Amino acid sequence: MIYLLSILAFVVLLVGLAALLTVAEKLLVNYGVCTIDINASERVIEVEGGQTLLSELYANEIFIPSACGGQGSCGHCKITVPDGGGPVLPTETPYLTRTEVRSGVRLACQVKVRQDILLRIPEELLDVKLFSATVQSTLDLTHDIKELRFDLVEPAEIGHRPGQYVQVQAPSPDGPVFRAYSISSPGYESTRVELNVRIVPNGIGSTYLHNVQPGDPIVFTGP
């Protein structure tokens, strides 16, 4: 029992130190203005250093997929960082192969912008947009799968192909998160998006979507 309590106290101490270091960095370190150069100057962004690459890209309407909301637990936000990203962190290695590490692939949610940085981002990701919509209808297909139809508001049309997905914004105690869902509506329906969502126990996104009602606003990113 004493051994377990000692381990618990040690873990709490480590978490506390990590939180303290994070706060201290925000208060004491000023990285100044940093440049994010995307695809050999195809697009150049100037930002205040200190935030994660994922959050800075999102703030500039570049929507890199991230199913965990930037918590470093999904491994979806992979981009190539040829220079300026710093060393690969232990939180990234479970999601990166050795080949990816050698090629400069990183998790955007784990890389902090502390200096000028070079990125390579696939064109299809640069074309991802932020959509607002309203819930048009919901239908229980089974005891755990719900069909949801969204009418687009802005932009008013979406161009998608079979197999593509959207990332729906859902509220959480730690702030908005995004969860990915495949589009089930046919490609010719350009003003509406249909999803079939299976409820996941304690799932933030699926629980949220299984409780929306017709007329509710919805925000998502998509092609």
C-alpha cells in the first residue's frame, strides 16, 4: 500500500512540474515573431512564437486533421517539418515510424513554434475549409447508429468524393475538439452532408452528435 501511494505521489509531482514548466514558459519566454513557410514559400505566415504548430495553422485556416483535439493521442496530425521543428518528442514516437522520423514527419500538435519553421503540407489539406451548417434531420437507424443530415450555411456547397470525411467540432471540458466521420451522402448532393454515426461509450464526438436536434448549428471542416 505504501509502495502504491509513493508511486501515486511521484506521478502527481511529475504532472505538477510539467504544468508549472508550461506556465513558466508562457510567462517568461518570448520567442518573438516567427515565420511559418509552407511548401517552399507557397504560403508564408507570421505568428507570435510559443504556440503549437497545429493551433497556429488552424488560426490561419489551415485545418490539419486531428481527432483528439491536439492532445497528442491520435497521431492524425502528421506533417513534414524539414527545418525548425526541434527534436522529436517522446510523445510523438509511438505514432511515427523510423522512416517518417528520418523524413522529418512530425505531429503538428506536439511541435511548438519557437523559431522560423519550414513545412511541407499536401495540397489536399490546404484545400480543406471550415463549414457552418444546421441540423436538418436525425434518424435512429439502429440502437447505436444515428443518421444525421446537415444543411450547409457557409460555404453553401461542398465538393466531396466517396471515402472522404469531415471533422465535426464538438464541445468538451477542455474546449472544442474535432472528430472525423465519413460522409455517407452522394457526391451530387452539394448543399447537404449526411453522416451515419455510431455511438461510442464516453465518446465526445459521437455523444454530442447523438444529442443534437433539428435546427442546431454545426461546425465542421471538410473538402
